[in-house]
Amino acid sequence: MALDVATLAYAPAAARRMADAARRFLDTLTIEQLKRATFAFAGDERYCWHYTPVERNGLRLRDMNAAQRQAAMVLLASGLSARGATTAGAIIALEAILHEWESLQRLEMPWTRDPEIYWFSVFGTPGGKDPWGWRAGGHHLGLHFTIVDGAQVAPLPLFFGANPAEVKHGPQRGTRTLADEEDLARALLGGLDPAQKAVAVVDAIAPADILTKNYRVADPNAAPHGLRFEALTGAQRERLVRLIRRYVDRASEDLAHNEWRRIEAAGLEAVTFAWAGPEARGHGHYYAVAGPTFVIEYDNTQNDANHIHSVLRSFAGDWGEDLLAAHYHAARHP
């Protein structure tokens, strides 16, 4: 049964949790810090995002005191599952490991690797009936949450990356921050028969990055479409569902539940799995899972295939665009 976007995004507990966390965070800030951390909901700033180590607008962890940082991390966790929050923390911590590795390799890099260079921004007024949102991001982390009518929450785009994907030195040698994102896809690919694999593998060479990039709108035609869900066996379908849920379940349980309902409502039978690059480990590889309403992209080609970019996006629901359209339509036509 088809459900409307407001029903699929209904998460009043998450909306309250985020509003409380955002207010507590803002209450810790000075007037000058508030100027850097807060923005109008309207305008283009809310749609600006990057997963590379570039400067952004907002307030950095580096420019906060201990209490402010704690409040910022509570806000970050308010939109994520326990696993998602742990992974986000691990991604941030990788900056120090990356700095050590690049120093050991005597690489001259134009970027500063620092776990404190992550920005937090709040758009509009948390907790009211008017739409508002918040953003947290830095190198390899992009969190965007939009709250509409005080009860509907959009948690996308949701980006996690890892460099290094596997730590090659020191006491954490062998640690893989996004291991399941790779291993679940490999299990699915490896379980296909030759005819299925011929459809799923769309290119012998992986693209250099995710194809939706950080564009404001995710193009439904950007990522390749491969083997359809309906062409899989029961066990293969379970593997594909587990892979999709790995991305969906980065969000908090209530938000993940809603995102999965949205995917199911649009129909799993049309979802496709596409792979590019060699199947053997250690080589640059890419995959995409695309459905009528969403796309997952994963790319691991840079730094000798030890550098992951992965994202879950919605064609109509990134930044709550579908929710906002319904909200403003209702406001014009009460």
C-alpha cells in the first residue's frame, strides 16, 4: 500500500530528540559562535556539503570548549543509531591516523588532517512548527537532517567515508572502519552465478569516485543499473537487503525504520545491484544499489584501493525536499 511522504517521515520522538540536542548545543555558545553556527533555513547554504577536506561554513570542534564539543557530539548522535554514531566517531578519529601515515610516507599534502576540523550548523529555529535543520560534517562525514511540522524528519544525504579503509601501521593496524560495506557487497557478488554476474558487473574498471558526487540533486541516471532484485534467488535477495540495511541503519532506529518503509513502498523488485572493477580484493572497485526512490554508492579506488566513499541518497527526499513541498502546498491550501 502506497503511503504519503509525511506518513513515511513521521518521527516525532526523533524530532524532539534533535530539537532538544540542538537547543542545548546552541545554549552553550557565545554570541560570536552563534553567528558562525546558525543560518536561516531558507537559502542555499543548507544544501552546501562536501566529503573532501575543504573549508565549510559553521562552527568547528576546534573552536569549541569541552562542554560545547560534548553538546555538539550529542547533537550528532541524535540522528544516528548506536552503530552509526560509533562509526562516525571512528571516521573522525581516522584523521589522526591518516596524518601519521602521510607523515611516515613523507607525503606533502595540501590539507590539514585533524579530528577537530568538523563543522556543526543549525538552520532555522529548533523545535518550532516551522521547518528547521542541522548539519554536521568534515572530511568523510556528511550528516544532514531536516525537520518539518515538528514531527517529520528527513535524514539524507548520509555520507560515510574512510581513509585509510584499512589501517596499515601502528597499534590499530588491520582496523577496517567500513568493513561490512565492502564485505556484504562482495558476498552478494560472489554468490551470483555466471549469467547473473554478467549482468551485475557493468564495467571492468571502477569510476574514480561516486558518480552522484556532492551535487544538490542526486541524478537517478548517474549511477549504473545492474542486476534486478527480482532476478535474484531467495538467499541472494537476503544479501542485497542486508547491504541496503547497512546504509539505512546508519540513521537512528526510528528514522531507519521510516527510510526502509519508503524503500519497500516504492517496490524492491525494481532495485538493482551493479559492480564495477575487478572482483579480486585489493583492486579498485565500485558498486551501486539503485531503486525507484534512492541510490547507494560505494567507491574504493583511491590510495591503492584503500580509501572508501559511501553514501545513501534520495532522489526526491534529500534535505526533506518532498516533505517541504507538501508542507508549503498545505500552507497555501489549508
